[in-house]
Amino acid sequence: MFEPVIRMAITLLILACAFAAPRAVVETADRGAWITLAPMPSARQEVSSAALNGKIYVIAGFDSSGTSTNTVEVYDPTTNAWTRAAPLPIATNHNAAAVAGGRLYAFGGTANRTFVYNPQQDTWGEVAPMRLAHGSSPAVAVIQDHIYVAGGTSARGVTLNDLKVYDPVRNSWSTLASMAVPRNHTAGGAINGKFYVAGGRGSIAASTALEVYDPQANSWTRLAPMPTGRSGIGAGVVNGELYVFGGEGERVFDEVEVYNPMENRWRQLSPMRTPRHGLFASVIANRIYLPGGATRPGYGATNSNEVFVVDTAANPLR
């Protein structure tokens, strides 16, 4: 009897937060709500992003002309406003990013170099390079302050099933067990100490394939395939579930599909407000931020900035 009251309270809280920020537009969806936020200053796709100290950093990617950039723009959810940060030392695209041990790392894309950001000084430093470039948008997750990177492409354009892990304390990359399915333009996330990787392209099974890596066993397991095969996706984890957004294939997708590892089952939610590919999702609490991407197959960069607010009361982890 209390569930309708709880859901109404969550809805009112979402609306209150949205209208407190200028230019935010709310659209209620099943199990959550979409909020349109202040657009990025620059339209970019094939970006990476990460959440550091309550802000979303959007790093590099292609601009609207298809040129690689080193642009870093920072979104502050408390003000619904953007600022510029120091540019990445190199221009790149299809890159990756993660926060581990309270530090922001940028890597992959068109080079095997790894950079770390200092927000106090607004500077980038360089740490140990990756053993492979891991371009074309690999999947990334952080487990116990170690950064796991799976798939992507090599410098020669070969689709990878390779898995690497970066240890910030030792400043070193190591090679782990390979995925069963090579893939690029993929995405993933960490749930209960395991690394889930979904979708992608570059091999026959890639677009629907879901695999999970167990660091304790150094092994992969195939799981229920994603219902809608696609690549160029964004993914984020909230409340122990993997949310997969957008992507491309024969079209640009607006699908939102959620994987529950307890049930080994997918379900579909209401579609994205703006169909996009070339995404990289970042999570703060129960909010999955999706800045940039492309609205057309190939090049079609947008400055769209939207967040999906997960209704955790309506969908608790069982």
C-alpha cells in the first residue's frame, strides 16, 4: 500500500530537482525519468566521460566536422552549467575514461598513452602507457580502484577480445583472460565486483553478446544476449543493474535495455528522448548522464545533454 506513495514522492523529488536547474525539461518514463539538461558548449561524438567530485568530464572525440579534438568540458549538475578544463595533451576520438582512487584517467582512442587529471591545478600528467591502443571505444569498468579495459581495436584496426587492467598504485598495465567475443564500439560496467560487457561490433556475435568477467577466477562467462543488437552504445550501472542506451546499426537507436544479473534477464524501458550513438555514460548516484554523441549514422555530432534518473524504489535489486 505504500508503493504508490513512495513512487509519487520520488517523482516529485525528480521534478523539483529538474525545475531548480535552468533549461531542464523532464519527461517521465517507466522506472525513471528523462531530464534534458543544458547542452554541451561543443557538439562532439565518440567521446569519453567520467564523474569526478560530483561533476561530469567529457573528453575529446570528433567535432561536427569529423575532426579529432582534445576538448575537455565539465558539466556541474548543481548549477546545470558547463565550464572548460585543460585540454587533453593529444587530440583523439573513440577514447575512454575512468575514475579510480579519486583520480580521473583518460586513455585509449588513437594512441596507447594514458593521462591523469589534477583538478586542483587543472593539469594533465602522463602515466604508464597501455600495451595496446584499445581504440574504437572499448568497454571500461573500475573494480577496487583498478581500471579494466576490454575490446576495442588495435593500432592496426584489428578488433580485440583483449582485457587489460591498470593498477594506479603500481602504475602498471597487466593482461588478463580474453573475452570469448571480440568487439569494438562496446560498453560495460562493474556489478558486485564483476565486469559486464555488452554489445559492440567487429565480429558476428558482438552486437548482442553479453559477457561477465570474474577477477577472482580470471575467467569470462557468456550470459543472456542483449535483445537489441547494436554498437556505439553507452552503459551505466545503478542499483546493481546494467543500463544500455542508444547505439547504431542499420539505424541510430533510441532503445534503453536493462540487465538484471540476479535473474540473467533483460527488460526494455521507454526510449531515449534523443536517439544517439557514439556515447559514453557517467553515473552519479541514481542518475546516468549521456552527453554528446551523434544523431545520424557515421558523423552527426550533437551537443545534446540528457540524464536518465532511475527510480530505484520501483526497481530494487532482488
